[in-house]
Amino acid sequence: MQNPVASTQGTVSLTSCTVTTVSAYSGSGTGAGGAFYLDTVRLSLFQLDTVTITGASAELNGGVIYVGRMPGQIVIRTSSFTDFIVDKDHYGSFLYSGFETAVTIKVSISTFTCSSTATAALAAAAILASTATRAGAFYVKGSVPGVTSIGNTFTSCVQC
């Protein structure tokens, strides 16, 4: 979803659906956002409710969702995400939002099972030595309203 022109704002809601094996690579587009690439000021709400996504990947940032511009809300409820990843040296194996300051992200009662190659020992060593240079499942840099996470389960969501 890409449209930089401001006008009326709309919503996108996906409910009770399954997405399997999706990817974004620079040869076929931007290379970011394995399942969803959000870059528009016209979207006030992007909602995933009871959605299952398995096998999403991106060559660049945002293995499942990439947020460029979107001064609205991203709401994820009662959903399941499995086996998602970004290529080495990139951020947010599930969601990447680097620059949008007005995006609000609300995640509840969902499960995230990342596709991580890092072992628990490697992750612990990187954290203790302050050498982990990349974010795990969520990379949210500029958001002023921030991220709310309630009742979620994260498994193997570490990148070193």
C-alpha cells in the first residue's frame, strides 16, 4: 500500500485468513515487508484479527510488515505468526518501523514463533556483551505513541 498523497483516510482489516510462504526481495520490488508494505498517509488503521501467517521473509527490513509512512494504528489481535525472518544485517524479523513518528502499534493475545538461527547461549552472550546490533521480532525506532503488547507469546525471537 503505497500512496503518499494526503486526503481521506481509510482502513484495511483482515479477519480470519491464512497466508503461507510470502517474500519480498529487491528483484521483485522494494525488498522490504514480506507480507505487507505500508507506506501511505491515507491509512488510519491496519488491522489483523485472527490471522495466520507462516513463512514470511524479506531481503531487507520487516519480514512480515514494513512501515514507511503511516500515521495511524496497527492493531494485531488473536493471530499467529510462524517462521518469519529478514536477511542478515536487517531489522525487525516481524515488523519494521524506522521513521514514522505517529504510528501506534497494539498487539494482543497473539503468538510469534520466529525463524531464528541464534542459540540461547549466543543470544545471552550478545546481550551481556552489548554486541547485539539488530532488533528481534519488532524494530520500532521513531514512534512517539509506541507499542502496546498484552498477553502475547514470543518464541525464538532473537537476532545477533
